[in-house]
Amino acid sequence: MNFKEKLIREIKKYPDLFNEVRMEIIAAKWQSEAEDGINYIVNTEADKTLERVDEEQLVDSIINNLKYYIEYEREIGESEL
């Protein structure tokens, strides 16, 4: 099993994480084409969005989600001070 397959398998164990990564991947297309939004995927095995992108785009979407999470945590932490 290669890196990409293992990474996708791990991501699909967590539907919330899967949907966040999936959203990063399809956000640009959604903004220009979809009018009814992007549905939340519960059965992650049924969706092949992650498999269709190259490793670099998959990793970039994970990094973008981590950056968002870190910034969110900083803002929450600052508001509690």
C-alpha cells in the first residue's frame, strides 16, 4: 500500500476530518459550478474525491485544514484570556 492509499484510509475513518479535507479539494469547483452546496458524507467509502486527486493536492488540503484549526484555536484561546 502506498502513501496516498494509507493516508486516505486513515482519513476515511473520521467522517468530520474526511469532509473537511474533501471540502478543501472541491471548494474552487463548488464556488463556480454547484448551486445547492456540498453535502456532508457519512459513508466515506462511497465517495472517491480523495482518490481522484494527486498526493500533493491531498496533502495541501490537509495542511490548509490544520492551518485553519490552529488559527481557530489561537482565536479561542485569546478570547478566554
